[in-house]
Amino acid sequence: MYATYTVAAGDTLYGIAKKFGMTTDELTRINGLTSSSLKLGQQLRVVAPAGTTTTPPTTNTADKGAKMTAAGSSSAAFQVTKVPEGDFQRITITVPNCGGQTIQARMRDNINYSSHMVYAEGVSYAGMSNVVPDVATIQQVGLSTQQARALQYVSTHEGKFDAINSYDKAIFSYGFIQFAGAAAVGASLNRVMASMKTNASAAFNRIFQSVGIDVSGGVVTANGNSGDNAWLYIQKNLPLYGAFIQAGFDKELVREQLRMANDLYVQPALNWKLDVNVGGINVAIPKLSSILKSEAALTIVIALAINQGNGGMGRMVADAVGRVGAQSGLNTAAALAQVDERKVFETLIQVQTDKRVLDRVNGVLGSGMSFGKV
């Protein structure tokens, strides 16, 4: 059942979708929107908040199996409520102990508006965690102060630490950059979970081991299953999602998401080799961070590496550096170390059309972050 929402000052499509447990794609589709631009006073159809629907919700008693029983955690089950709506279900999971509060995590199954859907029973949950790790905490994963500030910015703009998708080939993906469970797409979530167990063992025990989720030999286990079979088991048992949502509010476990982001994206990006063509002259840059040194540039590089992969990021950055180098007469590696970093990314957005790239670069360009070389 839908309700009507009136757009207020400061509203964004993403913010409204999150408020009502929807995805931006879904909000766009049901309102027939052709862009993400909103007008003050515009009325949108949204999912009716809990308590306003005339359709009686059903609690799936088969989904009450996961209980928090460790010391200091709630002994109550994560409550799962499902409300049928057309060809999908609105799902609400009541999750206690989320930064000192109980939240209602709203999501839907049958993500048939996505061409990537593999599992109709899977869900899309944008997340609600507003945890912002401080720079000192982020430095603990092996970053300089400047690099930590860059990753802090990216972590608050990329996604929520408790976000979950369980409908595509990743089987179960989680976190602010959607670490994937399935081996076929890298199984990076296994590494995140192993890092949590190693570096935040008390929190891991309290939240995950207490509901039967563990790590053995670097692979996630659950109910006698391991690896992909464990992720399939978790995917089909909605109460277990509550543990992942709780973990997205725990600062120690959030730190481990950042540690893995550093290992998988930040360090490879900063050390990426660039092959730059400057007006027909090929210039090899052994390490990207030897020419792009400012906090703003590093922030954009990390954001693009996470979104586009290091290869995609490297190609875009090399092209933009080459263009600026040709305009400025910089055609050696030593000369390119003096390239105008802001101009590099202003040039990049002139030739790129991918909205995801444009949004990330424009966000940093407009943030006031420094492009001064350090």
C-alpha cells in the first residue's frame, strides 16, 4: 500500500527512498520519474509507513529462529514481519542493540526491476547506520592521516555499513561497498568476516557466533554449511540478517569493513601503474600516488576504484592526466608530478558520461577539500 509524501527542503531521492525502506530505482519507477531532480512541494508515492497499512501484516514464525543469547545482548528473537504487496513482500526486521536503539529495518523481496536478480527470495536493504568512524580509528587499518580522511569521506558517501543485497549472483553482499559472499565474484565478504573475528573477537562473538555464524579457515560457516552453501543458508534465513545489521552499528566491526576496503581498493589504487599518453608520447607512471598527492585527488581515486574497479579508475585517470599534461607541456613522469590535480578531475568529468562517476567526482570538487599537493 502506498502513501503520499511531499518533498521538503533538503530532500533527495536517495534520502526519501531510505526513509520509507525503498530503493531509488523503485521510487523512480512507481513515480514515473525521468531524473533524480526534485522540486519543493512535489508529491511522491511512497511505501506506507508501518501502522498505516490496512493489509494485516503476517509474522513468519519460521523466521524466528535466530536469537541473541550471548552476555550483554538481547535474548529476544529478531522479529520478521512480511506484508504481501503485488508480486513481492514488504519485509520488516526488528533489530535491537543498534547503537543503543532498536530499529525497524525495511526491505522488499523479488527485486524484479533489476536485470541482475537471480534469487527472487532475496532482498534489497539500503541500510540505516550513520556510524562515522573517526580518523584515528581509520588510521588503525594502516593509513596515513591524509589517506584516512579520504577513506572517511568515501565511507560516508558510498553506502551504509549495514546495507544488504541478497538477490544477485553475489548471493549475500554486505556493507558500505557491498562485499560479496559468493566465490564466483571474489568472496570478499569471507575476508571481512575473518578480519572481524581476528581483530574484533569479542564483538564478533557477541553478534555473529551467538547466532551460529562463524569463520573457519577464512571461510564463513553457518548451520553446518561453509562457503557459498553457508551464504545460501544465511540468505534464506531472514532473522540472521539482524546480526549483520547490528554489526553495521558496531564501531569495531565497522573498522574491519574499512580495513578490507583498504586492502582491496585503497592500497591497490594508490599504487596503480598509469600508462599515460601525452600528445602521442607514452609516459609510464609506476605509482599513481607519485603524481596525485592531494587529499581531494586521493578521495576521488578511492571512490572511483571502489565503484569502477581499479582498472576502470586507472584508465579514466590516465586519460585525464594525459589530456592535462598535453595542454600544460608536461610529458615526462617528473613533469607530471606537478600536474594541476583539480584540472585533472575537471577534465575527467568533461569526457565521462557515467552518472556514478560524475556524481562522485563532482561531490569532491564541490566539497571544499584541498587539491594542494602534499
